[in-house]
Amino acid sequence: MKEEMMTTGFTGGDAATGPTAGLDPIMKFRKKLKKKKVQKESLQENCPRDGQMVRPLFQYKVSMPEIGETILFANSPAELTQKLRLLFNPRQRAQISVERVMPMQAAKFYQGKKEKALRNVAENADKQMQAQMTQQQIANEKKKVQMKIKELQTQLQKKTANLKQKARVGGAKATVDK
């Protein structure tokens, strides 16, 4: 009897009418599990790090002495602090702070840095322009002073020439009178 049941079958391929219409056999779940394992192994083979799954990198805002704040990527804060320990002097390690930030916060951080840099460029340009203007004013004042000095020198030369001439003329009159 068992053989007859198997031969009649309960598949979706049976006739649309009849006692076995539209019934499918029970699926073999063990085969599905094997397929999943095969897929996982193939993914591991394609991974860049010796067949290990690549863990996602997270963003951390790091405040370092003499450098300032920046965003670094790492798998965990422990890994990041370990790498920073290799780079920094033991006296400065206590001043390093690591804080996890979300991608949106990191974008805001970079946007703030960009705006600050642009403001500095504008401020520097204004400062340079002011410096040029003051230098130009100083140069103009120096020219005025030099021209005034030349004018005074010419006046002084004329007066001394006049005095010398009067002295000669006056000395000649004195000798004539004697």
C-alpha cells in the first residue's frame, strides 16, 4: 500500500481535479541548511581578510593634544585606543578622548570644519587687504614727508645762498668804506 501512495504522489503537477490536486510534498529542510552553509563558505572565500568576515567600521571623534579633533574609523573604541597608544607619548595618552559618532554627526562635524575654513579664508583675505591698504597709506605719508623735506631743503639752500650773497655784498661795502 505504501508503494501505491508514493506512485500516486501528492505534487503540484497532479491533475487540477481529483483527490491529490495542488498538494506538494514536504520539503527537506536539511538540504536547505546545507545550501546556506555552502553560501556562507563562498562568501568567506570572497572576503579580503583571510576568509574572515569583514566587520563594519564605525566613526569615532578623537580629540588629541596639539592636533585637535578629527574623525577616525575603527571596528571598536578599544582597537582605536590601542592604535593611538602606539602613536602617542605616554604623557599625552591621558589627554586623548574617543567618542562614537553617528554618520550624520560626522557629516555635521566635517561641514563645520569646512565652513570654518571658508570663514578663515575670507577673514585672511580681509586682513591682507587691510594690511595692503595700511602699507599703501604709510608709503603715501612717507612720500609726503620726503617731498616736504626736499621743499624745506631747497628753501634752506635759497636762504643760505641769499645770506652768503648779502655777506659778500656787505663785506665788499665795508672794505670800500675804509
